[in-house]
Amino acid sequence: MKKSKFAILLFLSFILSSVIYGQNPKFTHQDTLRGSITKERIWWDLSYYHLDVKVNPSDSSLKGSNTIRYKVLNECQILQIDLQYPMQISKITQDGKMLTYNRDGNAYFIMLTKKQVAGDYNEIIIDFGGKPKVSVKPPWSGGLSWKRDANQNPLIVTTCQGDGASLWWPCKDHQYDEPDSVLITVRVPEGLTDVSNGRLRGSIKNADHSTTFTWFVSKPINNYCVNLNIADYVYFGEKYKGEKGILDCDYYVLSYNLEKAKLQFREVKRMMEALEYWFGPYPFYEDSYKLIEVPYPGMEHQSSVTYGNGYENGYVKTDESNTGWGLKFDFIIVHESAHEWFGNSITSKDVADMWIHEAFGAYSESLFLDYHFSKQACSDYVIGTRAKVRNDRPVIGPYDVNTEGSHDMYYKGANMLHTLRQVVDDDEKFREMIRGMSEQFYHQTVTTEQIEDYMSESTGKDLKPFFNQYLRDVRIPFFEYTLKEDILKYRWSNCVVGFDMPLKITLDNTTKLVYPATEWKQVTTDKNAKIGTDKNFYVQVKNLSVPK
């Protein structure tokens, strides 16, 4: 895939802003191998994984195989697979024949002896093993967590967003390409249960006092969402009557938390009702919805959402907005489940565009409040989260080096979407745009450019300057104005070229929509009129009439 001129311009823009704002990112050869669509990746399209792994709590090791089925797009004889140290590949075969490979850091370049013919479906089998990296602070650091529950039973989980699924299993570790389906077979010591993605096909007790669990994911899934959750779990479930019919909701929790879970997980139906209203039907009815207790706050693993929020509202007992509204819902159930739509069904091709996941995930919190409480609750909450915005670097990161943009992708992203809602100025049109996006990009990987173009077309507005301002620049625009006698002059400053977002202002309690540009405009008003701006727009205000 040739990198578009647009992507090149974005990269140059990022480098320029990094220099301006005192940052000098440096990337390695390994960053490029992980983050770019290399010539050893582009010629084949993922079709299917069968991940078969044995988990050994006694020595914190994994051993297994991954069968990778793919379609040949163009003829080539070298195939790239990723697996990170200290994990090792022991053998690779195709059609029963051993293959050789060269290792370049975490990238394996496999020499295929079978002629690869465009249109053919082929597969390779990779045997691997080792002691994977241990996560220091899940889910923010990748790896495995080898914990114990309150009864001293093993509690083992995986987290790998950002750091990559290749931390613990060999795969095509880039978000642009997803397998159409995945079979996950996990062997664990007797007495433990593995819960992974998709639907449980069955479990078998083995002669060596282990149990093998088999899960099947029938829809495309990104690598970092594939997960293992191994513990002494108990199960309960319910049915949710949603927009596409009956959705199976399955819950796996530690036995001593069962009663708490039965109370707190009532939130699932409220979440599903609100998010289906705003985002459209839950994207994975075929694979079910699950909540699984883990020893960290939570994560959006597709059809296998992990939960560790203490069975309380808020985010680890706190309100992200400091308004009180954040304690009206369980943050993890709402936010992480929202990623089923934005993150799992719609996935960014490059991690630089992770705002597509996190801005919508963060705004889902406000939309939940809007649906169940009021539009004012939504506004109060999202405006309250602005205190967490740093404006340290652009929300979009540099492309092709496996690097995310600023953490502001969360709440700056949410406030950008809330501001866009004001620009649209029609809540039903705004809702239909988001629902349409869920349908248009259903189970696809996308770029920022695709999302921008879709929103511009849906709104009938050229939103390029708007997105340039909030995604590619660190400045928050100033609405500058002066009032002399009965002449109000106003403009945008501290902004990108061409920024022309409309803004709602009040003149003596009368709401008026104005269209500032970077050049001065003016209107006639009453002398000494009181001027205000709608706080739902994420902007700053500067009255130049006031002496310094």
C-alpha cells in the first residue's frame, strides 16, 4: 500500500509541531518494522488464526502454536510475522515442510518454499514458547499478569494494547489487517477456567489434570483484543433484547464477588440501551457480550470486556469530571463497552489514529448521561473533563512507527466531538451521523481521513480546518472581540489557517450564531451590551476591549 500524500503531509505536520512545542521524537528501525505496512506484510491478507496455547502458572510460561491462514494478494516469497523477546519461535511449517527464517529484533522474515499465487489461500503453522514479559501496570503496560485471588488461586490475564499482541503470541502485529475469524484453544490447570473472546465451543478435561477451553470468534478482531483470562471463575448471564434481537450477556467473576456483580452488572442493560441509541446496534451479536473480572481497572477486549472497577460507580471511586455526574454510572462498563463500536468494530489502521477509538469512547460517557439523565448532565460532564486536557502534543501521532498521539485523544477528543455536535446544531442529525458511521465502517479498519470525509459529507460542511485545529494542533482557538459603542468586532486567533467554525454567543441574553474567521468581522449591537459565549464550544475567549 503506497502511503498517500495526505499521510505524508500529516507526518510532516507532526514533526513541525514537535519542533515548535519543544519535542523531538526519535524512532528506531524496530519502530518502523512494527508500525509500517512493510513489503513483507502487504502482499498477504489475514483470513484466520488458530491460537493454541498451554499456560503454565508454575513457571509463568506459555507454549503453543498459531496456525495462520491467509490469502495471497500478490506473489512474494517472504512473509513477516512478529514475536517479541523473550518469546521464541521454535518451528515454522507450511504443508508439512520446515521453513527457514531470519530474525530482525521482534520481526521474523519467513522464507516460503511453496510458490505463492495470487488468489490462493495458504497457511503456516508457528510453534512458539517462553516466558512472556510481565505487565508492570496493566492495562497501561503490556504483558501477562500472574496474580492470586483472595483465595490464593491463580489469576492470570493478558493486556497488550499499544505494546502489541506479539508480546505473547506470534501474529501479524499491525492494526490495518484483521483475521476474519479466530479459534482460541487454551489449556490450563484443572480447577481453573479460561475466558477468551467470542463464544465457548466447549471444554475438555485432560489426563494430565488440565482442562482445555475452546473459544471461537466469528467476526474480524484486532490482535490486541485477543485475550486470556484465567481464574477460579463462576458464571451467570442474562439476555438483552436489543436492536438486532436477543443478545447473550455472559459474566465471569470470582466467587466471593458474585452477589456484588449481580447488582453492579445491572448497569449493562442501561449501557447497552444508551449506546445502541447513539451508536447503532451492538456490533457483535454473533459473538455475544461478556464482562470478566480481572485484577486491573478494565479493557475493551472484543466480546470479552474485562472489568476490575470494584463493583462501584465512577472510575476507581472517582468522578472524571468533578461534577458529581461521574458517580452516576460505572465508568468501566460504559467506556470500555463503547469500544465495541469504536475500537473493535471500527479500528484505526494506524495507532497514530487511536483518537477514533478513544474520543468516541470518552464521549460515550457523556452520551450515556444524556440518554439516562439530561442533555445538561451530558454538557456538565464533558465540560468538566476539560481540566484533564494537557494540550501537550497533537492528538494524532506520527504514522508508520507504532506511536500514539497525545493522551488528550480521550477528553480533548470528547470535547471536540461535543463541539462538533454544537456546530451541527441538530441532535437527531448528529446521532444519525454517528449511527451511520457505525454502519458505513462496520467491522473495518479506517484512517482519520476516512472519518473526516464521512463527517464532512454527512454535515454538508468542510470540516478539514476543524479537525486540523483539534487533532493536529495543540492550541485551543481564541474568540477575540472588541466592543466600542455599538460595534462588536470579532475573529478567531491562536488557530490554524482557514479555521472558520461558527460559534453561539449571547448579546444581552439573546442567543446569536456568528461566523468568525481569522479576519475581523463586525456587527451592530446595543451600546455596552453584555457578551457571552456558549461553553459547549471548546474555545477560549479574549475581550480585547479590557485594558491589560
